[in-house]
Amino acid sequence: MAGSGVSNGFVKESRYRIAVIVALQDWPKTTGQLAVASCISAAHTSRTLRELSDRGLVECTTPDLRGRGRLYGLTPLGERLAGAVEWEGRQPVTTPMVRANHPRSWFRVLNARYGREKARLAFKDAGWTNAIDARLGRWVPLRSQLRLIEAVERRFGDGSFQVVRDVSADAVRYFPSIRRYVLRALPVVMLAEFAPAVYLREFNHGRMEVEASPGRAHFMQYDWLSSPARCASWLGTYEGTFSLKKIDGTVRKVECLLCGDEFCGYVAEWEE
């Protein structure tokens, strides 16, 4: 295995290698997810993974799985290197961001459910107490929000992500971009068609497409990053939107980036 100094130089020789190493810092991803998160083509992503694997920096975490959906993660050497990578004037990967009201909304829900001190501990677990005590800008890193979601599940959940789902549902009421549409006297099918606009307002990356008809909508989210916790959070967000609208509806997940699909897909069905 190459020494850390040699590996550092090898990675810095290519912006593609830098992008993939950085994108794998949080959790394993499929080739397709890495391509989206790194803003590089699937072909370059695949080639870069092979190069990094040959250097012992990346490994397949699902070796028994063949074809689409194989996950790749950093080796211990890769993790050490990722923390030391410096950009040195190179063009950085676009940082995925979310509106600052995301952590604020979550704190309000956690405060109401568990009390202020326990809510603060969850933010401390995520290394994000400044989201409570300081004035954040309009945007915050998506990775920080994802760490918070994981921290909430570890502290209050049982591994099923039901707590994440419930907190996400309760947080919907604190999102102005959702309330501005949901609280209007509009049919649900029309609200579904507005969902991509809400997505673009809340995230500086990715996109959403929707196929809507009376009583049914298929939401297709081309998210940059995904995880089991975030999937549960999205389910809760859709369910909370129905609750805010006071409409009985069901939501189920039918596609997932983590399974090798091109997007995370959710089907909502309702009766008005």
C-alpha cells in the first residue's frame, strides 16, 4: 500500500480524485451517487474509483452485490487522507446547502418533544450547537443537517428511523415555503405540481420532478446525497404536509438512490 505522503500527492494530481474522496467522507455511495455528488460524469467516476481502489484508498463495501447498487467507501487510509486534503487553489466541488430554517425547525420540534436540554444534546452530538446559539446565514451545509438527523436517531430512536420520520412530519409547519402553498384553498394535485418549486427554494442543488393526477402523485427527487435516515425524513415531510393540509393521505417509497435507482421516488395517494 502506498505511503500517506505518496497517496496525498496522487490524489491532488486530479480534481476527479479529490472530488470522489471528499464525496465519500460521510458514508458509502454508489457510482451514480458519487457522480452526482462530485459533479463529474459517470465514466470519470468509475475510472476514478478504480484508481483510488488500486491505491488502497477506496473499497467496495458490498462485495457480494453484483451490478448496479454496489456501494463504495473510504478505507482507513482514505479516511485519514480525506481529512488532510487541501484544495490548493483548485476549483472546489459545489457544496450542497439547505436553508437555515431546517436545523431551526428541528430544534423547535425536539424542544417541544424532549425539552430544551435534550434537544441541545442532540445538536451537540452532531457538532452543531451554533445552529442554536448563533445567527446562521441563509444557507447551511447539507452534510451538517444530515449529521443532525443521524444524531437524533441515535439519541432518541431505536434504529427504525421512526423518530426521524415523526420529527420531520412535525417540522413541516415551520417551513414558510411549504405553508405558503399548503394553507391556500388549492386542490392537492395542484399543490403536488408546486413541489419542485419548493424543492428549489429549500436546496441549492438537485431537482425534483413530479407526475401528478387527481388522487395520486409520483415525486422523483434527484438528490445529491442520500442515506436511510434522510429517506425516512423525506417520508415524514410528505406525511407532515398531508397533516398540515388536513387531508388523509399515504406515502410510500418506490425508488431509491441507495438501491441503484436514478432518483429517490415517493408515491403519494389521497382522497379529497
